[in-house]
Amino acid sequence: MDAILDALTWLVDEGNNLLWTYILIALLLGLGVYFTVRTNFVQIRLFGEMFRVISEKKDGEAGVSAFQAFTISTASRVGTGNITGVALAIASGGPGAVFWMWVVALIGMATAFIESTLAQVYKVRDGEQFRGGPAYYMQKALGRRKLGVVFAILLTIVFGFIFNSVQSNTIAQSFGDVFNMPEWVVGLALVVLTALIIFGGVKRIARVTQVLVPVMAVLYILVALWVVIINITEVPAVFTLIVKSAFGLEEAAGGAIGAAIMQGVRRGLFSNEAGMGSVPNAAASANVSHPAKQGLVQSLGVFFDTIIICSATAFIIILAGVYKTGEQEGILLTQASLGVHVGDWAPYFLAFAILFFAFSSIVGNYYYGETNIEFINAHSAWLTAYRVGVLGMVMFGALAKVSLVWNMADLFMGIMAVLNLVVIAALGKIAFKVLGDYTAQRKEGKNPEFFAKNIPGLKGTDCWGEHSRDN
């Protein structure tokens, strides 16, 4: 068994080195800049508009609201990547990794706008709900169903299985350290809780996430804000350290420039998912009057995830200085760092914070896989088998080694992201036109409403005909 695990570890590590060193960084940063320029800096120009559209009510009875779609996507985004992932990035790449996480997020907001807008344009009706995502726009816009099936399989494996094992792994590690609970007990409890929700459908998922996500985020941010306040005189020095380390000017702080970039980009993508092709599955479920509205909402999600929540974790860790010893990693490093600031209750608070963060991610991740199982084969037996598989991986994650689980997540996430990024690069011109239609209507003082006929040559849309507001 050890020999098999060693071989698997080597294969995963080599795959990650090739993918992340030579391919993904160039694609993520290059396309992010391209989309930023072609949308005329949509993430800055329409930042205020994002807050307006997120509060809009559903445009009809079907589907979920803009805010519910936001919370489903945020439930998947905001998880172990924000607490454990940031700690891993700083431990391996130094404080400079945080700077590159910010860069990936700021330009990734434009990428998130493009993929989520495309998901809305090519969404389909599924009873009283809407479904969509990269697999759907690969089929409808490119006419490549087989490519869509490949992506759907990858996403189902990554989110439904591997990422969910990452979430349960972090919960089990945290509760084992704080409460001395056996991993199998934590895993079994998570399986039962997950089963109660995922067998209830998308509306139950939306109801759970729209409660869990705001509550857990606000509590965590308040604690981080308190840490910043009590260390306010050190904050300028932290910013200086992050920037200098990002460019290799503070090697003693941990990690050279290459490690800082690598860890920042990798952990940043894991956290905010911009360009990965996951969030569009949630974006497509919303019932809105114009596709660009969900593009804006999901762009805001990237900002919220990385610039707000990941930065909160980074400041907790860097201000404590515990990372310099190299004795802890992941959630244990975050727990130790918070303990320096607030005392003995820190591990207990973080244990429950990670429970809410990671469990909501399990629920959100499950929904992404469900949408793609429906794309591959709508027969109920496939969905049942998928649900059982998810529960099995939740249990597996609670018992697995942390390093192998995270590295597998990186590899499959990278493969999926490359495929989606290539596709949205080809389809970006459609999203640009949709954005132009939206901004033109806003300039006229209208609440934008979209019709496929307004975009010359646009084909393959199911939900944007003459009576789109009735869909």
C-alpha cells in the first residue's frame, strides 16, 4: 500500500509541476489581463453596479434569485482555501504569496465576469430550475458535446469528489486537534449531515447556503478585524513585507519570488475559482433579466472571497509570526496564529469556523457536480450513484493524508481550468457584446433586459427569446 501511495504522490507532484509552472500561470494571468482590457476594466468600472444587482429579486418564479446563486457559489468558494489554503501558501511561499493571490483575484474578477455571463447566455431550463455552465456552453456555442462531457466529468471528479474530500479532511484535522475526536467519527457525522441536504435538491441547497455563508463570513471577518485593530501599528509593516516578499526582496521572510508566485496563484485559484469553470454552474441557476447581471455578481464573489476573507487570514498569520518556525501547516498554523492574538479560545472558534466554511463548501461543490451529471445523463440512477460517491469521498477525506489530498486537488483543478480558459478565450467576444448591450441600456436609465436577437449571430440560446422575462 505504501508503494502505491508513493507512486501516486510522485505522479501527482510531477503533473502539478508541469501544469502550474509552464501552463496555468501564463493562462490565468494572460487571459485575466486580456479580459480586463477588453471589458474596459469591468471589475473597476462597474464595481458599484455589482452591489445593486446582487439584491434584485428573481425575474419570475423559476430558478433561484441573484443572491441565492451568489451564496451557492460563495459556499463553494469560501472554505478551506480561505483558512487552510492561505496558511499553506504563506508557509511555502512566504508572505509574498498573498500579493500574488491579490493579483490573481483582481484580474480574475474580469475572467469570472466572462465565464458567468456565458453560463447565463447558454443556460437551459430544467423543470422549475435553470442549469448551465462550461459543459453547456461548450455544446451550445461550440457544438462540441464530447468536449462538454469531458469537462463535466472533470468537474464532477474535482468538486463532487476530490474537493469535498479536502473539505472533510480539514474539518477532521481541526476537530481531531482541538477536541481529540477520532477522524472516523467526524467523517461519519459529516456524511449524515451532507446526505440530509443533498437529497433535498437545489432549493434546499440554496436555503442552507444563504444562511450559513453570511453568518460564518461576518463572524470570521469580525475576529480578523479585531486582530488588525489590536495590532494596528504593525499593519503598514505587514503590507510592506507582503509586497517586498512578492518580488523576492525579503527572502528571510520565507520563500523566494518563484515560490511566492507559484503558491499565490495556485492557492488563489483554489480559493476564488476565477476561470476554473466551477462558478458558472451556480451563475446559470439564477433567474435574472440580463446575463451580465450574474457576470457582475460572480465577479464580486471573487473580490469578497480573496480580497476580504483570504486577506483576513493572511493578516492573522503574518502578524503572529508563527509561520517563520515552519513547525505547523494548514489549519494548525492558522489556529496557532490566532491563538497568539486572542488566547486559548482561538482553536475552538476556528474549529467551528472551519466546520461552517468547509461544510457549506461540501454542499456547494455537490451542486456543481449534480449540474454536470445532469448534462452527461439525466437518468436518476446516475444522480443517485453520484450522491453515494460524494458521501464516500467525504468519509475518505476525513481519513486521508493532508498533503496527497491537496496535491490531487491542485492537479485536477489545473486540468479543468486549462480546458475552460481555452474555451472562454474563444467565446469571450460574445460576452463582450452582452456587456455592451447591458451598459448601453443602463446609460438609457433602463433596468437591462436581454434578448438573443440583440446580439447579431448569437445562436444556441434557450432562455432569451421574445418573452425572456417570463422564463
